[in-house]
Amino acid sequence: MKLNIALLPGDGIGPEVTQQAVKVLDAIAEKHQHTFKYTKALVGAAAIDETGDPLPEETLKICSKADAILFGAIGDPKYDNNPNIKIRPEQGLLQLRLKLGLYANIRPVITYDSLIHKSNLKEEVVNGVDIVIFRELTGGIYFGEKKLSEDGLTAYDTCSYSVEEIDRITHLAFNAAKIRRKKLTLVDKSNVLETSKLWRNRVIEIGKKHPSVELNFLYAENAAKQLILKPTQFDVILTENMIGDILSDEASVISGSIGLLASASVGKHTALFEPIHGSFPRAKGKNIANPLAAILSAALLLEHFELFEEAESIRAAVEKSIELNITTPDLNSTNHFSTTNVGTFISDFILDDENTFYNKDNIDLGQSTII
Ligand code: IPM
Ligand code: MN
């Protein structure tokens, strides 16, 4: 298969982790005779620095023409302490989602056997978790009318949803539930919010067409609690934009590190694949950031084009790296492997067959990982 991939490394650790995802995609291309071409484009703080615009026209053009987008991270601390700044790096990502109509953000959350003992939660709580969060991505309070009053003393953000916006992601979530464990939980605040009432009514209506899927409802605060108390009760979680943002960060605790969670944003135009972690500015340039979420986002990209075997081989290699403790400091406090070493191990593992022996000392030295 030939794929033109728009590469948007963005800010902070974004360039370092996307570089490892590309390394892994190149290994897949070599092994399975695919051709992946990359076109780099600016976004976020990096784009503001060069062009004054967090989403330059050129970037949007490259993304619109591409088959898929591989995204790094966005955000820079120089914007964080000044809430009055007009142009922010995050606008680059938000506008990209909006302009490409990427209304569904799909975030899988699983546990890895070899990481379970490192979790902040009890082993019996996180064992066997397999959740996928469907977060609405182009509506709600993120994109509603917002304003600060002239005197600077009042502000508002409007949360609005149309039936069309609710229905299209709800269909995707039900279809996913059908081929999984057939359970869908809608998370909302329908005891308070009008938009949530509309969500609930529509989801009940659409649920009637999917009788094989068990439909449940939780208020957001209870869902936040249940995610930590008994995460195994969830299969597919469907929710609106801001609740989804918060719950998916919370859910990353279950996996052991936010450096593990990948996501796919799909909708009308070119699909985008990105780690859910941010730009982690303190780690920038230190070669310590966890590349697994970016690498797993590349696996989601391949899956989007029905390259299931290829995606699976990335996942197997990632699991192997975790099992052998070839991981970055967030997962491994004693034996540090660098971002590039982890990426090299995974790409080498993909290129070589599974019976090969691995020499950890060589990986430490940054040499070939395989003996
Ligand atoms: C995410 C991020 C973004 C969001 C930011 C960078 C605007 O946190 O993708 O979850 O809030 O959606
Ligand atoms: Mn977020």
C-alpha cells in the first residue's frame, strides 16, 4: 500500500516521539513492502514562532491532501502563564480538528501484564482492563461562543450540541461496541445540562437499533469515580468533548503511564493519529520521553487502512519492549532506556523474527539491538 502521511511533530517532545513512530512505520514498510511517504508541516508553538499562525495555510493544505496525519504534541510553557495571550499553540490542533471535521476521538485504554505491578492502583483493580473511549471532538464547550466582557469581570463559554453532531459519533461507538464486548456507557451530566439531556435521548433512540448492545448511563462525576474503583466494568465509553478530555487523562493512570495512550481522530476528512500526552516541555531534547503512545498511534493509523497484521506486529513489539523493561524512565526507574533506544528496539524487533535473542547491553550502548 502507498500512503502519504502528513507529519506534524509540533512542540516539546513531539518531534522526538514522532521520529520513533516514523522509524517503526519504516520498519513495517520494509517488512511488508509498503511505501510510506512523509510530508512535514508546522503546527503549534513551532508554527507561531515561524509564521505567527498555529495552523498555517500550508499545513492545512498538506493535511487535506494526505492520506493520514501523524501528530506529535502541542503546547509551550511560554504561553501557559499568560491567559490573556491571543494566539495560543493549542488553537493549531483545535482548528485542525474543526477544519478536517474530525468529530470522533477514539482512545483505547488497556493494561499490560508486565506493568500491572507498577500501577498506582491495586493489581486486582486494573487487571484485564480493555476500554475504548469515544470522545466527541468538534463540538461542545470547546467550540461554542465564548466571550470576556468589556470590563473583564465576566466571561462565558457556551456548550452546544446538535442532533447531527451527537448521532454521527454515537453510530461509530455502537458499531465499535458490537464487535467488542457489546456494552456502551454514555457519560453525561443530564441531571443538570440541557445538552446532556439531548445526548441521552438521542443515544437511547439510536440504541434501539442496536439491541445486542447493553446501554448504560453514568453521570460524569460517578464515571470518574467508577473508572478508578472498577475500570473492568467498562467496554465502550461515549461522551462529549470536555468530559472525554478529562476522563481519558484519568484513564491513563490505569495503563501505568500517560506515555502509553494513543488516539485516532476520525471524521469527514483526513484522519489524525496522536498520542494523548502533551508536549512535556521539561523532557524536551533530553531523549527521555516515552515514544510508545506515538508508536501505538502509528499502529492505529495502519489499522485505519485495514493493515491489521502490521498494526498487530507493532503492538507485539511494544508489548515485548515493556515485558523486557526496555522502557523510558516513566516506566522504568532503575534501568533507563532512551527514547531513541526504545524506538530502535521496536523497529528491530519488527524487522527480525520473534525467535531472535536480544542483548540489552547493546541497546544501552545504542548499538544494534539484536545479536
Ligand atoms: C487533548 C489535548 C487538547 C484538548 C489540548 C491540547 C487543546 O489536551 O488532545 O486531549 O484539550 O483537546
Ligand atoms: Mn487532553
